[in-house]
Amino acid sequence: MPTFPVHTIQTAPEGSKPSLEALQGAFGMIPNIAGTMSTSPVLIGSLVGLFQKVHGGSFSEDQIQVLLLTNAVTNTSTWAVAFHSFLALKAGVDPADVKAIRERRNPKDPKHAALSTLARTLIEKRGRLDEQDKSRFLEAGFDKARLLEVIAVVAASTITNYTGSVTQPPLEAAFREHTWSAT
């Protein structure tokens, strides 16, 4: 099985260095998955550009983390589940809600439940939402713009989730207490 290097700013291809520098600034570190992604300047650049838009959008950080954690679980990306469990808790998501998402259940918080359900449904139905799926989200107090914004979050996390499955980066020590298995 091919292994992928976990690049640093110093070892990454020139075209990937600005993206890694942006992640270093945002997280205070370069996550291992980004280090593997940086083998492709196109991939890491796409991720960073999309994540900057997502984190500058209309959702709060806890809502974004609910979406990202749900996506990681739905796509069975073990690295991303651990990472986003850590970030969700840091963003103030109730630990019981984090646990529920990791167990493929809905969070208790109604807004978080609506976000989690929509994200999971988008992935499972490959974007083919029916009227009931859309109505359920809108009835939870979100508008049509936010429904479409969820698509951007799902797209961004799909980049990370798929990369994790392909490259299988090592999990950083800081996230190991949140290790997750699909079984």
C-alpha cells in the first residue's frame, strides 16, 4: 500500500506552502491530514479556500462543527471524526450531542439536530433531497440560504474525509482520546 508523506511547510511542494501557512495561522499547527493533502497543491488550495468561505459564512462555530462531525461519521473518516470531536467540544457543543453524532444519532439540541440530519441526508442521498428533507430543515428555523450553505460545508468536509480514507494520516496525540471506529 502506498504511503503518503505528512509534509511540513518546509517539505511541501512550493504551490502548497501558502495553504499550509494559512492552516498554521488558523489552527496553530498543521493537521496531519493537511500535511498529506499538500502533496497536491490543487487539493490543499481547494480545501483552504473553501474552508475560509465556510468559516466566514453565517453558521456559528459550534454549528459548523456539528456539520463537520456529522459528515466525518457519515463518510466513516476516522481521522476526521477524532479531529472534529475535539473541535466540537472546544466550540462548546454539548458532550452528549458529540457522543450522539458519533453514534449516528441526532443531537438533543433542535438546531444541531436539524443541521446533522440535513448533512447526513445530503451525503446518503447524494444531494437528492426531497421536499420533506428541505421542509424539515426550514421548519427548524433556517432559511434557504443556509440550506445551500450546508452544501458548501459538506463539500469542504468531503475533501478532508476522502483524503483521510485515501492517505490514512497518523492521528495526532491531541486527538487520540477521541479515536473513533465505524464498527
